[in-house]
Amino acid sequence: MADKIHTETLRPDLSFRLLLVESGSFRLGGSGPEVHLSPFYLGEHPLTQDIWEEIMGANPSWFKGNRRPVENVSWFDAAVFCNALNERCGYDPCYFSDRDFKSLYGKTSEGFSLPNEGEVYRKVGAKGYRLPTEAEWEYAARGGKDPDKRPSYEYSGGEKLDELGWYGVNSHGETKPVGLKLPNELGLYDMSGNVWEWCEDWYAEYPSGVLTDPRGPEQGTHRVLRGGSYSAEISYSAESCRSALRVRWLPWDRLTYVGFRLALFFPPV
């Protein structure tokens, strides 16, 4: 039986955890297509600045703090980070610059750079860290399997957002260290508020029918953001923190209210 928690140790005093999200089904967006998902691991909270700096060597965040979410990172930056982390941990790379999966995105002769542009292709089935798909993100935010056996909450873990997340009303206009609010049913923190989180998918209207492990369209102009944030830039109200809400954003934008959360194949090596 798979471990419920996967702990990645980068050095004796620095590690992070991912939690098992078991397979199951739900309706994307609350009333969209029926989605069936395989099991996966998802970060216990958004990626923090100490982990980013350990792997990438510099901290791009505006609101500094080791345990605050890394922000001011684009979708492209997040993909490079996943590749660099996989190399550090000995896992398979996931993101490439070509359809033949021969050119690792962001990799140079001197290490990893942040090109913040270009074509990016994910090697499906690669056993490494990556961004969650939009369906995976929402399924986990809603509490995972058996959604019909528990209340359907507006936010991740409940109806009282002040207890669950940082948003325009209670954030004082800045990010906060992760894990200070209540977790959801799976033990995931900050799924509602703190920072918006990049998902892997291109943004498009939901397709119809029954979907298994959907990854969105093969191309597009904007990537999906989920979860809401501390900031009033997109929406000041709690509305932006609803588990079902999605927005689209340009993948090269680096914003002080956008970060990401890691996903990992199942089971880990």
C-alpha cells in the first residue's frame, strides 16, 4: 500500500511533503464534465521560498520569508523549477522544448535558466515532479474521493474563508507563511487564498462527456490559475477563492500574487 505522505529531503534541515490524493471521480467546476482521476501526490502547501532558493539559487519573491509561498514566478519558471528539482532528486524530467522529448526545457550547458518563453511539452508518464492539472487541483481542493459523502463547500475545507485562507479582507495586502490556516479534508493548506496557483493546462472551455485524467488542450494563449490570493488585483472578494473558480493568465507574467504547488507521479521512486 502506498504511503499517505511522501517526504522529499533536500538536506538534513530542509524538506517538504506531498500528500496522497486517492483516485476518484467528480464534476469539474461543480457542473462540468465528469472526470475520473488516477492517484497522485500533491504538495501539502504552495511551494515555499526556501525550497525554490535551494534549487534555483535565488529568490524572486517580493514578500520575502522562507516559509512564505514563492511568488513572482511565471508558468515557464515553474516548469523549469520542476525540471531542476527532478534532476536534483534523481527523478525523470517532465518538461521539454520539443515533441520528441530530447531537449530539456530551461537546461543549458551551465545549469538551468529561466527563458520565460517558447514551446513546452510535458512527457506524460514521466516519473517526476510537475504542475498539477486543473482537474487534479480542483479535485484535491474539494477533498478528493467520495465527494457525495460529505458537504460540498464553497472553499477548500469549509464555508468560513477567514478560517481557511488569506484573501483581500484579512491578508493586510501581503502573502503569509504557509500552513497558518485550517487544512482541508486531505490535510492540504492554503488551497483557498494566499497565492494563485499555476496549473499545467492551457485555458479553454470545458469539453463535454466523461474524461479520464484530462490535461486540457494541446495549445492555447493563457494558462489556468486556481485558488485565489491575498491580493485585490484580480478580485478583492472571497469569490475568487472558491474551489470551482478558474481564471486564465498569460504564462510569462510574473506577479506577486501567483505561485504554484507541486504534483508528483504515483507512486514515488
